[in-house]
Amino acid sequence: MHFPTTCPRCRRQVRAEYSDSGIHELTCPHCGSAFSVYLRKHKFEVLFDLGTRALMDGYAREAVASFAGSLERFFEFYTRAATLERAAGQGEDFGEVSAQLEQVWKLMAAQSERQLGAFSLAYLWREGQAPDFLTPQALGSDFRNRVIHRGYLPPRSEVDAYAARVFALIDRLLTRLGEAATHAQLEQERLYAVHLAAQPPEVFAVFEEHPGMFRVRRFGGQVGTKAGQPKTLPPSPANDAAAFQLALRERGALLGTVFGGVERAAVRGDTAPPDPA
Ligand SMILES: [Zn+2]
């Protein structure tokens, strides 16, 4: 999948292929400038938006894998955010905790069952109650496995219902996380900063934020809950399907701009370098 970006030097549009790391090293096909696009978006957001886009384009079956991947990556996001939040509360060094977390994650990176276990404990510690929503039925695991592993061709209505279930679950947990989400964001920012520092000075850095189906708390002006606050998940509007449809109406159109235009967040260097010609 690609997204359009703008060359910081000649201002013409360039197509970038989504990278797994969120860092996109590009060379402008028009003027030859090298630049890097740092996407301020988490993996679960990108995957869910890709799934929504596939659904809107009529690729319902293909969308299922993206929604399932989004949910798995969200559980990782929650686990990381909760762990880093806890460490910050105890005054521990962010860099050290982050490095240790990386080591621990390697132990479960290849097995989603282990990740689910880690998430369950993180949830229990943060919320003070068991994640009773983690039943195979509530997660739509059987549907997901039939589609992904057994070649089941689902009707659109079943994919809609699965998307709505995943959306509502992530949306509610994100609200619960509140400001804690910024801890996971800080991890991403630090990775980007390391990459940026290693870049030659002539390579432009472009930071982009794209609209999407979720409203993830970013730095500044945040609302949300902290660990220890009321222990119920906020109610969704009427039901899962209604929550997903509402988000589709409000934010689905924005996905068109993700693939057809972008919100420019910040560009390092206001002026283009001198033209060698
Ligand atoms: Zn250019």
C-alpha cells in the first residue's frame, strides 16, 4: 500500500510505500532529493485504516487480515503503554525500561498467545480487574481463523460485524488508556530521533500525521483516564455496530485523504537546499 507525500524540496507529489518501521527513506523522482518521512501513527492504526479502506473498496475478505492484525498490534500497544506508564510512575529511566521491554517482547514476538497473556496481566495490573472481554467469541477468533487459515469466503455483513467488534474493543481500551498512550508514542519518537540523528545532514526529515479511524492521544491537550480511576469501560454508543458506523461516517471520508493527500505536521528546514544546477 502507498500513500502520497510531498517532496520537501520541489513540492511535487511522491508516492511512498508504507514501511513496517514507520520510517520511509525516499528519493524524489522529480528532483532527485533524498528525504525521510516519519509517520506518527501506530501500527494498529495503520492496519485498521488499511482494513477499513479495503472494506470501502469492496475487498471484504482481504480486510479481515488487516483488522485481525490491528487487534494484535493494539494488544502490544496497550501492554507497552501500560508498562512504560507504570515505570514512569516509579521514576524509572524511560530509556532503560524501554530497552528491557524490547528484550522481553522478543520472547513473545513470534507467538500471539504469549502476547495475549502479557496483555492480560498488564490489563489486570492497570485496571484492577480481569479482561473478561478476552473470550474467543468476543474476539471473533473463530471467524478470523476460518477466513485467514481455511479460505472461508465471508459475506460482507459478517466482515462488517467483525470490523465493528474490533473497532469497539480498541476504541474503548484506548479511552481507558488515555494519556498512557503517549508513553508508547514517546517510544516511537525516540526511535525516530535515533534514525534522524544518524542521517546525513542533506537528507530532509518530514514528520507526518495522517487522519484515521482512531483518535489516539498524542502529546498535548490530552484527555483520558489514569490507572486507578473508575474501573468500567466507557459505554459505546448503543452497540458495536453503531460505534463503527459512526466512526465510518465521521472519519471514513478522511481515509480518502490518507491515500489522496496528507496533513503535513512538520517539516524540518523551512527552505529547500540550494539547487546545484
Ligand atoms: Zn523533489
